[in-house]
Amino acid sequence: MEPKGPPNSPNPQDLPRYFRFFNEVGIVNQLATAMFEARLPKGILISHFSVLSHLIRVQDGRTPVELARAFQVAKTTMTHTLAGLEKRELIEMRPNPDDARSKRVWLTDQGRTFRQDAIMSMAPDFMSLAAQYDVERLDAMLPHLEALRKIMDAARD
Amino acid sequence: MEPKGPPNSPNPQDLPRYFRFFNEVGIVNQLATAMFEARLPKGILISHFSVLSHLIRVQDGRTPVELARAFQVAKTTMTHTLAGLEKRELIEMRPNPDDARSKRVWLTDQGRTFRQDAIMSMAPDFMSLAAQYDVERLDAMLPHLEALRKIMDAARD
DNA sequence: CGATATTAGTTCGATATCGAATTAGATAAC
DNA sequence: GTTATCTAATTCGATATCGAACTAATATCG
């Protein structure tokens, strides 16, 4: 064991290690996205599904800006995503009584059902994954990813 | 410790755990992408940078199809990305002597220099990250991510 | 109160990505 | 060896995402 220096001594030698890690994260993300979207009806993307899930998790009635911030996408992107969901009647946009500039987003029954069905349709993929890769390993990584995310999130001033 | 059952018993109860994991991966990826691209000259995206890096890592002289497969993007997407790199003279496209339908992609000196400069310009971000998050934790996750990626990759028949 | 600055949402133009169709060349089958 | 099939790359049309500019409403501040 090396004597432990200061908590972390930033070292330019480490650069490739970061690249490798983030590269791998990117690949996993791409594969997961492809896996998810293969199960979604065409025209519905992860972005749509994620908004529905978010609204269930944190309660609906959020404003578009809140959603854009939560997903860290441009406001215009959220406008577009919400328009798609509204067109399919998975959400409803109502005026925000607290602020006439604003709106609030509500899930429709169809929206809730749709999400539930989508999740169920993905189950087989996860089951087949579970057969080859112990879920525990994902759980073990989660706290580390969360810690990383929080730091990176705080860093983007 | 629980008695160890069969290696992994796929269990529908685990679904939310997968979602949480892949969701977190997505967020980290998004933050990393934003961090990288903030350092790249405008008009250059991660996709461009990644192709340059790939060509250095596995040797240039690859064909567009090979690159499209390596990154798992549509051929048309790679055509587009390569066009951007060529316009900026970071790569050169030459005919493939082995196959008249095909081309081979070569790095220019400018391309190599560009990549090196880009990496150096990102160093400060990584250093500041390293100060708060031990690189060892990333290294520890890497093999697990790689294993996961391989399984998912094989699964996408 | 009234002027200024900020904020919510949209429209618009640019670019990234994809799938379908196309063209030219290579491979396979008979 | 000729025909049919497959493959490499591009073009085209559709959609996702973004930033800049805009409008309307709210907040701030003198």
C-alpha cells in the first residue's frame, strides 16, 4: 500500500481513466435506450416515457419549466416533448392558477395506463438480463453513480 | 447472509431497481456529455471527438461502416459525422483499394493535434472532479459496466 | 405607483439522428 | 458466366434537440 497522500491528488495521468469510464457509461446508456425504445410504440421515445414516470414519481401538476430543469433539457425541447404527449392524450396541460404565464401538466388516465403497460412490456428484457447479470451488482453501483452525479451536477455552474 | 438460491432468480419485483440504475446512468451520461462539449469548439460534438479517438485507438484506415458498427449508429449518421470532420480537415477519406464501393478514413495531422488539444482542455474539469471524487471509485465500477455492456450488446440480436 | 428586469412559454432556424429508398460494386448460386 | 442476392455509401424526408429571439406576465426597486 502506498502511503495515503491528501484525499485525492488530482493527477493528469488519470485522464484516460476518466475517458474510459465515461465512454463505458455512454455505451451502456445507448444500449439501454435502444432496449427501452424497442418496446415503446413508434413515435414514443424515452423522453416521453421519462416525463410520464417523473410525473408519477413526484406528483403531476408540474410546470414545463420545472420539468425542463428536472431533465436538464432546453425549455424548447420540453415544449416539444409535452406537445407529443398531449397530442396522444397521455397528459393534459391546464393553466396555472398561480401564474398566468405558466401551465401545469397533468397525467390522464390513459397516460398512467400507458406507462404501466410500457413497464410491463419491458419486463422480459430485464428478466433475460437478470438471468445473466445479478441485479445486486447494479444496486452496488448505484450509490457511487449518485454521488458522482451530485458532484457533477453541482459543478455545472 | 441469505442462503444462495439459483444464480439469479429473475423476479418482477426487481423492475424498479433496473429503472433506477439505467436512469442514473442516463443522467451521468448527460452531465458528462455537457461537460465535454462545453470544452469543444462549437460545431464539434462528442460524436466527432469520439470518432477521432477511436481512430487513434484502433488505428485509422477504418471504413465508414466499421465505424458505424463500432458506435452503433446508423450508417447515415456516420456519413454525416464524417462529413463534418472532413470539412474541418480533421480526417481524410480515401478510396478503399480492396473494395471500390467503400472508403477508408484517415486522420490528418490536424486531426491528431485537435484531439490532443481537446483532451488537454478538459483536464481542468477532471482535476476538479478528482478533488471531490476519488478516481478509484470509477475504476471499481468499470469492470461491472463492461460486463453489463457485453451482455446487453450480445442480447441485441 | 411606474420603470426595469426577470421569467414562462412559444416560434423559428440550424443541426443530429434515424429509416427508407437508391446506386454501384461485390458475392453467391446455379 | 450470368443472374440474384447482398453490401457500402449516399440522398431524402421526418423528427429531436438546441439556442436566439419574441411575447406576455410577474417581480424588483426606486
